[in-house]
Amino acid sequence: MTWSVFVLCRRERLLAFLFTFGLLLTTEAQGPGQQAQQPPPQVHKRFEYKYSFKPPYLAQKDGTVPFFEYSGNAIASEESVRITPSLRSQKGAIWSKLASTFDWWEVEINFRVTGRGRIGADGLAFWFTTTKGFEGPVFGSSDRWNGLGIFFDSFDNDNKHNNPYIMSMINDGTKVYDHQHDGSTQQLAGCLRDFRNKPFPVKAKIEYYRNVLTVMFHNGMSNNDKDFEMCFKVDNVVLPKTGYFGISAATGGLADDHDVIKFSTYSLRSPEMALVPDNANEAESKKFELEFEEYQKKLKQQKDDWAKQNPDQAKAKTDDDWDNWFTDQDKELQQIFQGQSAIREVLTELHRKLDDIVSRQERSFQILGALQAGQGAVVPQAGGKAPPPPPNVPVDTIRRDEVNAILANQREIVTASRDIKNFVSDIHTKTGQILGRGVGSAQQIGSGADMEGTIKDVRENLNIVKRDINIAIQRMANQAAPSCPPVPDVSCVSTTFFVVLLAAQMVVLVVVLVFRDSKKDQAKKYY
Ligand SMILES: [Ca+2]
Ligand SMILES: [Ca+2]
């Protein structure tokens, strides 16, 4: 039984492999363009610049961030907003000036939390609340908020060795955040992730769409946008219809730099909602968009002009920046790290492809199972899985006697092959011997055998001749003794004539033999 299963498995595997290989070839032939032909996203996503900030020119000359306001120890530069510097007991925050005007949204935050110590504090918070927070005890912002808070909590207050931690908490304005226990009993959902001191900025994607709150996290170990991981997803979440977006941070006895590099907000619309035009908003949006672009152009122009007028200073500035920030060792490490990241990306891609192959193989097994169950008509649905074979269907397996027959055949084939092998090796050995002895010696052997045969022939011939002579002599003697009847006058061969004839025959024979030998000697010279 085990045998038949084994044989069947092997046959199936081979078929599955061929099938999979075919499928793979088809996919590869279709190229990446085909992969891009995924179903269009159901969610319409629009960048909301009035709720976003990003470099370059994140802050204006006067230090303000367009459409945002910051307070406390926060400082904005062209490249990022430092919510808190790595000094003790700092608090800072940045809030959108306008309340949101869309039901569903997605916010992507790129930030860095960096500190010298193995442990840092306190952490960074993302807010979506009905009113803007003010300076307070919850990661730099006020308590009893109304809306959503997502905390990147660096410090382990409850000593459960579960920080840095990402947690979300919804408040209706009544709850007080339980700092001493890291809000463990108050959290909506969370995940254990390290976001401190990463080579690249860490990223968090917070999506609120149709009352589902999803937080994706990118650990900053690569610069690849594909490396987002699920932190949590919660259904039936009800947040305020409109609210302000904000980021705050705080330090305590221990202190980290909390830098936000990018804050991108997108409004999300369902396909039906996307069809409803909002003319007023569109017109206003376009106006602001144009203004913003013009402003950015003007700023860039000014900067370029300054760089042209003071080329040395501009160059020195960039060089200084680079040299100040990184030592040679750092740069080397960074290069190594980038190389490793590239390797990791390749490995991730390979892993993905392997997963793909495994899933295809599983699908192939299912199809084969269905086919073997006599459901030849089953064709896999495009993109879907083939239906699994119904239970209790007899499966066509190889019987024991068939297996025995196959085995016997195989044994015969093996024996025959062995014989052929022996034969071939025999020929090989002989050929080797012949080659070893050389062609001339082989000729000699042949020639010797020929000579022997010829001498034998000659001897036989001579014997015949001798016998004939004896017979003739006997006849002659017999004829001489009795009185012969009178012989008619017939001309008989005389004895002398006969002997001469015999001698002549011998001479001819010898001449022929000598001639043949001389021909052979001539032929030998050609080798
Ligand atoms: Ca904490
Ligand atoms: Ca903790």
C-alpha cells in the first residue's frame, strides 16, 4: 500500500512540477506589465495638502509650517519638525490649523526617534481629535481628549518589558490616560515594535475607512516602501466626523530626539462617493494648489539665486553638513547597511516567489486530485481555486500486481543493461589490447594463420596427388599381371609422360604460392 502511494505521489509530483513550471513560464512571459493589471483599487485616494507637510521647504523662512501650528519645544526646519530635542522634560506638538472635511482618511507619518541610550523616553503620539490639544501629560499633549490617540511609547513605565510599543486609544473626553501602566487596560489595539535608532526613518500608516482602523508599520530597516507590516486592524471603530490632526512628543528623565520628517494626509472615498462632484472644494483646492506651487517655485528660485551669488559658501555649507553629520566610519557602515538592505530586498522577493510557487503547486495538486477523481471537465477558475474533490470519491491508484509487473520489467531491463554493459566492456578491452599491440602485429597474426592454412592446403593437395599416383600404379600393376585381352590400338599415356606432367603440376603450384605470398608482402607495405 505504501508503495502504491509512493509511486502515485511521485507521478503526481512530476505532473505538478511540470504544470507549475508551465504556469511559471507563462507568468514570466507575460512580464511585470501583467502583474500591474490588478483590479483597480476600490478606494479613491486624494492627497490633502492642507493637512500635510513634507520636505523640502517644510518650514518657511519665518519658521512657520504652512497650514500647521506648533508649540512647546517643537522647532521646524526645512527638512523636518523636531517635536522635542533630546533634552530632559521637553514637550512639543504640531497641529493642523483646519479641521478635516472628509469622512475617511489615511495618514502616513515618517519619523525618527533617536537617542544615545539603550532606553529612551517618553515617546511620540499621533492625534485625531475634535479639538486641538494643548501642552499636557500624555506624550506632551492634554489628557481627556475626544477622538483617537496612537502612542509610540518608548519608555516601559509598568516594567513589563514590553516597550517600545505602539498602542491606540479612543477617548470620549472622560478617560484619564493610565501612564503608570502604559495604558495597557485602556488600549484599543497595539503591537510590540521597536522604532528607536533605525537607519532609515520609520513609517506608520494610519487608515480609517468605513469604520475600520488599520495601522501599518515600517521598521526603518530599509528604504523600501514594500516593507510595511500590519500592526493592527480593528473593525467597528467610531471616530469624530471631523477633527484636527496632530503630533506631540515628550521626554522625561531620559530623552530622545523626536523628529517628524513627513506627514501626508489623504482623503479616502468609496467609488460611489468619488463620483459626486464637490465643485466648491475643487475650485478652492485648485486655487490653493496653484498658490502653493508658485510659492515653492519662488522659494527654490531664491535659494538657487543665493547659491549662484555665493557658490563657495553654498558648497561649503553642503560639505559641512555632510561632514558634520557623518564620520568616515558612519559612512562606511551606511554603505554596508545599504548593501545588506539590497540583499534583503532580493531575499524578500525570492521568498515571495517561493510562496507563490508553493501556492501554485497546492492548486495544481487540487486540480490533479479532481482530475483523478474522474472530473476531467474541472477547469481552474481564473484567479480562483479549483473546487476540492468531493469526499469519499474512489481515487484511481496503481494496484499491487501492476506494481509487481513494473518491478519485474525493471529487473529485466536492469539485467539486459548489465549484459550489454559487459559485452561493451569486453569489446572495449579487446579493442584496447589490439590498439596496445599495434596494427603491424595484428597483420602478422593474420598472415601467420594464412600461411598455416596454405601449407595445410598444399599438404592435402599433395596427399591427393600421392593417393592418385598410388591408385594409378596399382592399376598399372593389376593390368600387367593377368593376361590382358588383346588391347585395341589405343594411344595410352606413357609413365614418363605422366611423371613429367606431375612435375609440371608441382612447379605451377609452387609458382602460384610464391606469387600469392609476394602479393601479400606488397600489400603490407601500405600499412
Ligand atoms: Ca510608557
Ligand atoms: Ca510597558
